[in-house]
Amino acid sequence: GLLFNTGAGQHILKNPLVVNSIIEKAALRRTDVVLEVGPGTGNLTVKMLEKVKKVIACEIDPRLVGELQKRVQGTCLANKLEIKVGDVLKTDLPFFDACVANLPYQISSPFVFKLLLHRPFFRCAILMFQREFALRLVAKPGTKLYCRLSINTQLLARVDHLMKVGKNNFRPPPKVESSVVRIEPKNPPPPINFQEWDGLVRIAFVRKNKTLSAAFKSSAVEQLLDHNYRIHCSLHNTKTDLIIYVFSKCAKKTLCPLGTKGDLFIEIPENFKIAEKIQAVLKDTGYSEKRARSMDIDDFIRLLHGFNSEGIHFS
């Protein structure tokens, strides 16, 4: 008699064969603490409780929390279940060894990155996604679905598509097909400032079919990088005890005031144009005529290094 809120992504996985297959692919251990998001009525939860040390289930709907509690109440599994009530995106994640979940599809992207930036590292995550989202996670350069999501995820983790799951395996059936994906974080992570990295790929993938030369000619992009460049000049040409002020302009030249001790300034030439510097970096690195859709992780690492070497930053 429980009515499910499909608008909130409540589609309960009902097929026990699919449930068992997901748990098998997670390769859970007796000593594991498992994080589950959106446990619903507990079809997956109960099976995991039989195999692991503890399951931490995050659920936003109090009605489903009650159903899950009733399901284990009075059994030997009850003391192995911890339920956290609330929005998982707005709370800190607990320690866990593995994450296994049939996610509400509308939180897929923010949850993936919350997961990948979580510390300490977990072993792996086995997650159910909308089919197209899952295919974007594993897409390779040059393919139609390759996008910013693809390269950002693959920078931080190894991602594998495990299996397809049809609509009729859920109650009520969703309007889309689903897939199960395995995500294994890279430990240690690549030695890259992720904010800088994401700033670069965000610009490149706004129009992934354009050349990078064209993508970086946006006035908004030029203004942002000009601002960042001037801050970089300030920070790397002063003593640490000097105070940085906002930039001021005069008729002949632009000055970056750095403080009152000795009235020190960095002089930026009157004819300086960030657009010319950006295009020079693209040309020197060999990426001026490249398109984001065909560039891999190594390409973007080299490009980011090229920009940073010239004092151009993205965060």
C-alpha cells in the first residue's frame, strides 16, 4: 500500500537476480562497512547485511525509513544497520569500504563527484544509473557521448560498465533504461589541482566540437583569465607581508598595487592583451586547432601545464 514518489527517483529494484548480481560484482567482505544511498524498502540492504559487518543507509524519505526499520526489527541483522535520515548531498559522508546503491537518478552527477572527492579512500562503488548517464561515464575520446563528465570522472577513477538493467526490474518501472557501473578511485590521485583542471575542461567542453582557439575567444573567458593572470603576477612578485589591493588603471599603463611598504608595484605593459597570450599558449602547445571531443586526459594535462607555466590559471 506504500505509494512511491517517482519524481524523487523512487523506483524500487524488485528482481532478486539483479540484486544478487550487483552484490556479487561488489565482492563484499565480512569486515566491510558499506554505504547505501536510497535503500528504498531494503531489497538490496537486507542481502548486504547478511554478508558484511555494517550497512550505513542514507534515506531522505521518513516513510521508507520506517519500512526499512520494520523489515529488520527483531532480527539478528538489526544491529548491523545504521540509518541516516536526510539529503546525502548536504551531509558529510561517513567512513566506508564500499558503496553499493540504486541511486535516485537526479542526484547522479553531484553524488559521483562527492564520492570521488571523499577521503579517506574507499575500495569501490557499484552504482545503478540511468543508461545514458552510465555510458557518458565510460565514454572515450572521439565518441558521441564523450563530455566533461567523462574526462573528469576518468581523471579520478577507473570506471567500468558492468551490466544493463531493464525497466521491468523496478517497481514502479522508470521511463528510462538503467545500467550498473563500477567506480574504483585512483589511489593515490593524480597530482593535479582539481579546481584548476575542472576550470580548463569546463571552458573546452562548452562547445566540444569547436577548436580550442575558438573556444578561448569568448569575452567572458578572456576576462576571467585576465583577472587570474593579474592576481598571479601580484602573488609571485612580492614579499609575503605585502597586502594585495584591487587593480587600478591609468591612461598609460595598468598597475597592480601590492602594498604600502616601499610603494612597490608590478608594471604590466600598456599593450598587454590576455587574448594574445592565450592564443600563444595554445599554439606553442600544439592544441590551437584541436577539439575537446577528441582530447584525452594526457592532452588536457599538457595543456594545463602550458597555461600554468605562463601564469594563466583557472581557479
